[in-house]
Amino acid sequence: MTTLFISDLHLTPERPDITRAFQQFMTGKALEADTLYILGDFFEVWIGDDDDAPYVLNIIKWLREYSDSGHQLFFMCGNRDFLIGDNFAKAAGATLLSDPTVIDLYGIPTVLMHGDSLCTQDLEYMAFRQMSRAPAWQTELLAKPLAERRAIAQHLRQQSKSMSSMKAEDIMDVTPEEVVNTMNQLGATRMIHGHTHRPNVHPLQLGDTQGERMVLGDWGEKLWWIEATADSAPTLRQELI
Ligand code: MN
């Protein structure tokens, strides 16, 4: 039994190397595992589940082939692909997870998050997050024609220079107290998240208990994943793309 975790692939037609690395991952390492968790920012941008771009349909096909071949696929949205919804999940054969979600990872209560909600010091982003997660805001945006949403996404990408939290190199790190509070509230001793592009494993003291925060990396120059089995502690792994 093996469970894998990935995040922050930021898949886009502009990065065929990352796209190819993901396809190889799905037909290699992921196929050898039983379960795959994708923890947000899988896509660089998501304009709605009705997007019929060939690039998107192809990625969904790879996910579908994975879930159709008897593998479990779980998906959590990130701050780039937060508009992903039930229709995408249905097409991919994935189960959508809310952020945070606590799972029993081979006996260890483990909280899964994308990670953006832990970066509470970025007030500009926290305000955007609150606005953009409101159902009414999303409904209004998704009601616009596809072409218009494509134009908005394009415009946002060009504007991203002025919004620091949209730039990878300016992503603030998590607030340590927020991590401990979240884990205590949810009764978890391990946390797995991405978003910050600071892959690492951090030991934590949770009262009398030793805890751990594992941070996935983004798929820029390397691909990053966490591998967990029943017999060994989860390990953060990397490979050159
Ligand atoms: Mn992110």
C-alpha cells in the first residue's frame, strides 16, 4: 500500500516540460501507488469546469485513466485553481476534498491543506481569498462566457506583477502559530501542504506530542512528491524534470 501526495504543478500549455513530467508520473510512480492526493495549484489557472481547451481535456483524460484503472484520486483546490468544481471531479474520477481535510494516514491523523490559508501575514491575499471563495462571487464569474473568462485570466496574468501574492518568489511563508493552532484544533500530529514553494520537513512540538509539517515543492525545475506506506514514515522526494 502506497499513498502519494503532489501539489503546485502549475500546469500550463506554456510549460510542456512540466506537462510531460506529469504524464510520466501518472503512468509511472503514481500507477505503482494505490492512492494519489493532489493538493492544489495543479493548474496554473482554472476558468471553470466547462473549459473545453484541448490542453485541459487531455489532462483530465490522464486523470481519468488513472482513476479508471482502480486507483484512488483525491483533489484539493489551490489559490490558482480555486474554481475547480464537481464537474471537473466527475470527469477526472476524483474525489474533491475541502481545505483542510484530516485523513488517517496509516494510523497518523494527518491534516491536508493547500497552504495558502496558513499565510495569514499576507493581508492583501487574505482579503482576496475571502472575496474569491464566496459562492456568489464565483457564481457571477462562472456565469460569464468562456471567452470572457479566458480574457480575464490573461489580463490577471499580465497584472500579476502588481499583486505580490500571485508571484511564486513573493509568496509569504506560513504563520507558525496558525500551523500549531490548526493542528491542535483538528487533532492532527502531521500536516502536509504545498503553496509556499519551500519544500521541507519541519518537526513541531504540539504540547507533549511531537508533530511534523511536511511541505511539498512546486514543479519548476524538479518534481516533488511525498510517498507514504504502512511500514515507513512519509518521505519527501524530488527528481529533476
Ligand atoms: Mn498556491
